[in-house]
Amino acid sequence: MAYSNSLLVDYKKISPNKYVNRKHAIDRITPHCIVGQWDAKTIGDEFARTSKGASCNYAIAKDGRVVLVVEEKDGSWCSSSESNDRRAVTIECASDTTHPYAFRPEVYEKLIKLCADICKRNGKTRLLWFGSKTQALNYTPKSNEMVITVHRWFANKACPGDWLYNRLGDLAAKVTNLLNTKSNTKEDNEVTASINITVNGK
Ligand SMILES: [Zn+2]
């Protein structure tokens, strides 16, 4: 499948910190907490620094704006696991700086829409959350399935924070519902438009 990027992107600053040309098809989404209520420009500048040694595919700023940091065709340096980052789309989300690293409502709402868009463009109709590292990492997704993974499974970190961790079942359900609901909202049309671009780009 041809790789594409989301049309939900508001701001683009491509990072040099990445695995150029991922070799594994996208079948995971890994959401992270930034640990800071950052705006889009701050996010772009931070991940553009070579010395940062880190990146993400997308980031969602504190006001819900989406930043493209590493194109989907490339793997980001985000989850302390090369094998995860080469198959996952990673999303850094603006959050509080202290436990449980809460997101603002507009950030969580955009995360739902962005995950649905990523699934749709990559041919997925289900987003799965297992709540178990062993189950999730040993699962072989069917061609229409995308699996949520989290940074804390790969490193001794709190990421994505308990605020989001406790909502990952809700996120998976809402995204799967969006993917299987026909409607004429503006967001759905945007998702459809991005699919057409992918098809035409082949
Ligand atoms: Zn993380």
C-alpha cells in the first residue's frame, strides 16, 4: 500500500530524526504524552533539533492543531523500540507536566479523528486495545486491524500517562465506531478526500 500523510495536518516541520523508508507495513498506533502544553511551533522546533535524537510521526498541540514531524513513509524515533517505531504511526500529544499527564479536551478529540484518519488511509476498519503488553505484542493483526501500543511497554516510563492509558479502550471504541459509521460530517469528508489522493497517487 502506498504511504500517505494526513490531511488533518495544520503545520509541518520535518525532523531529521527518523528511520528513512519503513520496511514494515503500518499496523500499530502509539500515542504518547509530550509532558508539556506545547504549541505547534514549539513542537516543530523541538523535534527538528538533531541533538534531540527523538521525533514522532504526528504531534497534537495544546490547541488541537496537528503537526507533521515525520512522514508516514518513514519511521519515527519515539517509543524506545525500533521494531515498534518501524511499524507504528506515533503521535505525541500535548499534556500536563505532572501525573496523570492529562490532555485538554480538544487534544483528545483530535487524537480520535487523527487515529481514524490513519486507520482509514492504511486500509484498517478496526483499532484494537488489548490492555496487555504480552497479548498486544504477540498479536498478528488481520489486514483490516490496527493495534494500539504504548511507550511504557518498551522503556521504564509513565508514557502515555495514566490519563490517556485509562482511556485507550474508549479511544479504540470511538475510532472503530467512526470507521464503521457513514455520515456526512466535514471530518469524514476530509478522511475520504485523503483516501482519494492516496488512490490517485498510485
Ligand atoms: Zn512516549
